[in-house]
Amino acid sequence: MDMDELILTMNSSEIFGFAAATLSTIAFVPQVIKTWRSQSADDVSYALLLTFSTGCLCWVVYGYQVDARPVMIANTFTLALNLAILAMKKVFEKEV
């Protein structure tokens, strides 16, 4: 099945699900790049990163339980991006 066929077989809720998942995940890429380039994550709190990461993990579990692939995929990537920022924050604080 190619991409055109896949899109044609998806219903509108699946299309919105994939769109929301893609946009929500992409939203974190600029922060990862900024954190890496500046070698600082001082402007991002541990509370935000830990709370959001926990939320993403819960969404992954939920997506698995209800077989919602867009939810699982997007939140797995978003969790990875958040954990990357968390790791950089920890490493860059030690270097100062």
C-alpha cells in the first residue's frame, strides 16, 4: 500500500490524529536544537521536563492499550526529544 492509498483509506479522525501527532512532536525539535547549540537548558525547568515526559509516557501506554498508533508513535518521539533535552540540561549544568 503506497502513501496515497493509505491516506484514502484513513478516516478524518485518523488524519487529524496523525496531523496532531506530527505537529506536537515537531514542536519540540527547535528546543532540542537550541539547547544543543547554546549548550544550555537554563530556560527549561526540570519540573516541566519531568512532568511532560511522564505525561508522554502515559500517552504511549494509553495508545498501546487502545491501539491508537498515532498516539503511540508521536508520544514515543516526543518523549525521546524531552529526554534528550533533560539529558543535555543535566550534562551542561555539570560543565559550568
